[in-house]
Amino acid sequence: MKTPVLEIKNFHVDYGLGEEAVQAVRDVTLTLHRGEVLGLAGESGSGKSTLAYGVTRLLPPPGVISGGSVVYHPPSGDAYDVMTLTDAELRKFRWAETSIVFQGAMNSLNPVHKVSTQMLDVIKAHEPQLSPQARIARAQEMLKLVGISADRMDAYPHQLSGGMRQRVMIGMALVLEPQVVIMDEPTTALDVVMQRQILAQLVELRERLGFSVLFITHDLSLLVEFSDRIAIMYGGRIVEEARSADLYKDSLHPYSEGLLKSFPALRGERRELSGIPGSPPDLRGMPSGCSFHPRCPQAFDRCSSEIPLLEIPSARNDPNRSVACWLPGRTA
Amino acid sequence: MKFLLQRLTFYVFTAWAALTINFFIPRLIPGDPVTSLINKFQGQMSTDAINSLYVLFGLDKNASLWSQYVDYWGQVFRGDLGLSFTFFPTPVAEILRQSLPWTIALVGITTFASFMIGTSLGVLAGWRRGSIMDGLLPVTTFLSSIPYFWLGLLAITLLAGPDSFFPSSGGYEPGLVPSWNAEFIGSAVQHSLLPAVTILISSVSGWILTMRNMMVTVASEDYITVAHAKGLPERRVMVSYAARNALLPNVSGFALSLGFIVGGTLLVEIVFSYPGIGYNLFQAVGSKDYPLMQGVFLVITLSVLVANLLADVAYLLLDPRTRKEG
């Protein structure tokens, strides 16, 4: 039975306040289950990174969480809403329960501190009772797991290659054995070979350590291979959510379809590449109704007037998937 | 280590060049120090005395420029900088030895204090952007735009006076003999308060502004977000992640300002008639005292060089990226 570990409910994020506010994430409801890899895909500006920052309350100003809750279920004990934690509780929650691997692999490490300093300070902050030797042993063990030899502990970030730095970041993200790891385009800055190596390692580590991953990327082909479920985001909303295989073979939202047709699949039969016409919507002036309708090849009257809600598609009686689209057989 | 040796070679070369220029400049200036000394004694000197004065100043007309140059270097290494005219016949080295500690104590301590205070305030102002600390900014901009001498004169006019606690000039009570006793030190501190405070006021704002700006720049770096995401205590993120990195440009600025401690104090010491090296220079210029000027310039040049070397070393220690070998 799947148990949830992180439940994002009706989550809203605005940039700015009042009339001028831009709604970057709107009414997102998403559940991450224990031990799964949930992929979150979408174009630039679809709000996927904002969602990640919002969930961990790391949004830089003027980002404001304007509504919703993020319920975290610890392995033992009662579930709690991350949004209501005090500053001190939030600090304890961060990294120990939910860690993040950021987009900028190159700049995520402080250039003036050794790798060891940056790994040990997080262990020290969360587990002060651990002896210094135990901390070092823990950090070394974790680096070994991600394929970095222990003697690299004393290296400075500029002495490591991009791939090594990202491995260090992943090792650092796992060092407290969190339940949830949010990965925000962790491999965008790396070449394809390094990308695969790191992801393969990640999948292996997940099996060993049992954490859940929220994997954010614009590279849908990558998600199809590595994730258990995929959620597609467009204009700040989730438009479709399904198991990877289902989404790949039988996508229901025209946008998902467009995304899938935008790049060659890594495996499977050949198919025509087409891309999506037009450009992502301007968040300051979202189209009425379904925000995808100006670019949608199958749009009809209803699409420009009413916003479709994310529901189990009427044509597929499958509780594991949902879609927000007015086309027949989808949202009722 | 190799890097350090390279820098060292560079500084030795620069020092050589500076000293050589220092040698030539007085010889290129129309008229010579001896003539002005003779004028001072108004013809009461014999020809022999005049000739020996030329030899004494290393300006022997019979010696070639090259042998003068060699002699000059010999003198520099012996610490012999010639005799001062103003305080004839006190050697320049002796005058500098007396005035240097005053300058270093007053300006050295205030520069250090100003750097520490300014940097700490800048860290806070940059970190708590949008809080009351921002109110500090217009004030500091205003203070940094006040010309120093005006601030000094204002301080003297308003605070110093015959009945005031703050003396308006000098380094210590005129009746006292310089020594390490409580009375003299107390008097020296009392005399240094007003110049110190005015230096502090006019220089601290520069540190605040640069440090704040660097903090704001660094605060948007990815590793700061990561540090927050790691759940580190706020203080640790501010000090060890943000301020530590923002400090780098300020440290080299600080090292450079150490070099200008000696040279940059002219106005302070003139306004407060403080017995430091800047005041020496002022007196030397007033009475065409070439050897003293040369000596002061030498000290200024060397201190700037040493400060630069310190800046290099400090940077090497603080920023691992500048170290070439692992």
C-alpha cells in the first residue's frame, strides 16, 4: 500500500503583493509517496522551481506563499504542516527531513570552504550529539556512496569537476538520510554521459536508503525513464499526472502530448518530432479559461471560458491518473 | 610558495624602482638643498663648509652620478637618510623614528577600528536588508562626503578650547617628557581622542557601504540558499557563508588602506598639529627640506609596498581559488 510522505495541498505562490502580484503557482495539489520518484516537468516559467522553493519555504522575496499546506509525514510520529512551523522547527526540518539538490550545481558549494567543512557543518547543526570522528566517518561514507573518494573531503569546490561537485551535492543531500529529496534540474549543467551516471546512481541509492524524490526537470524523456510517476505543469498549474509508462504511451492532455513530441525518446519506436507552437504564457496576463488554449491545436469554445480542474479522466477508469482538460473523455 | 616568491621578486623590483626615483627627483629639481641651506645661514659659511655640506648630502659635484647612486644605496641600507634642514643637524632617520610611532599608533588603531566597525555594520546592513539598518545608508553617504579637514576644524571649533577636555593640538601635554608612564600615556590618549574620532567618522562609512553592497551581492548566490536549505543557524549562514565571502574584496581594500596610514594622514596631522610623519612632511615642504621629504616619501613607498604584500598574503589565506597548487 502506498503511503504519502509529502502532501502538497492547494498550494499557491505569488510574486509580489496585491494587485500587481504575479501568480506563479496556482492551486497545486500533489502527493509524494514513500520511496517513489515523482517527476515534475514543464517548460521554463511553468512554476516548477517556484513550487520546490515554496514547499521548503526558501522562496526569496518577493515570493509569497499565498495559500495551501504542505503536510509532511515523518516515519514515526504525527504528520505536520510545514507551512506552520516556527523558524527553529523549520531549521530542524530542513535537510534532516527534506533536502534539496539545486539547479546550479556549480554554485551550490561555497567556494571558500572545503567540501568537508560544508558537509560537516550540516551534520553538526542537526546532530550535535555526534562526535567529530563520527561526523567525519558519516560524511566520508556518504561521499563513497556517490562515488567520491574520501581524500576529496579536503578539496575545495574549484578543484572538483562539475560532475564531482554535483555528486558531492547529492551526497550532502543524503548525509542526514532525509525522507524526501527535492531535485531541481540537478543534471542540467552536466553532459549527457555524466547525467545518466548520476541518475543511475541516484536510483540505486534510493533503493538502498529508501528516500522519495521529487525530480524537477524540463527533460521529459529523462523522467519517463527514471521516475515512477510524472506530473506535468503548465502556467503554474498541474495539467496532468500519471504513471510514467501511462503518460508516455497514452498522454491525455494536449500539452503533455506536445512535450513528448518535442524530443526524441531514448528507447522505443521512432516517432515524428513536432514541438509546441507559440511560447509559454505571460504570468502577468494569463489567458482566460485553460491557460494552454491559445497554443492548443484541439482547443474549442469552452477552453477559453472555463478553467478545467484536475480530475480522474472519465474515459480511463484509473484512480492513479488525473488530467485537467475539457476534451471529451477527460475532465467531466 | 612559488606564487609568493614571484610576488616578492616583484615587490623587490618595485622597491628598487621607487628608491631610484627617490634618488633622482631631488637632483632634477632646480636648485639644490645645499643652496637653500646656505640661504638659510645667509652667507655666514665658508667655501670649505659649503663643499663639505655638498659631500654630506651626497651631492658632491666632483663625484659622478653613478658613484653618488652607489653611495645613496649604501646610505639607504645603513638607514642613513641624511640630515634634516628644518631640524639641522638632526638626522632624518632620527626624526622619522620619533614621529612614526605617533602616526602608526593614531592612524593604525583608528584604521583598524574603522575597518572592524564598518565591516560589522556593513554585514548587518547587508544581511537585514529592508530593516531599520537601511536608515544607516543615507547617514553614511552623508558622512563619507564631508571633507576630512572640515570635519577636523569643526571638531576643534566646537569641542576643543582652553577649558575643554579635548586639547586642540599636539600629541601630549607640552610639559611632559615622553616615557611609558601612566601620566604620559593618559595625556597622549587624551590628545588623540579628537583626531581619532574624526578619522573614524569620515572613514567608517566607506567600509559600511562596500561591505553592505558585497553582502547584498553574495546573499543572492546559490550557496547561500543551500546554506539556508541545510537548516544551518542563521548566524552561521550570515558569518561563515555570506560575510566570509563578501569580506574578500574588503580585505584587500583594508591592506591598501594600511599602506596609506603613513601617507594619508597629512590633513589629520596638520589640522591637529599632531607630531606624526604627515606633520613632518608638511614642515619639510614649508622649508624646502629635501632630505626630510625624501625620507618621508621613502617610508610611504615602503609601507605601501609592505601593505600590498600583506594584501597578497591575506588573499592567499582567505581565498583558496587564488592558491595555484593544491
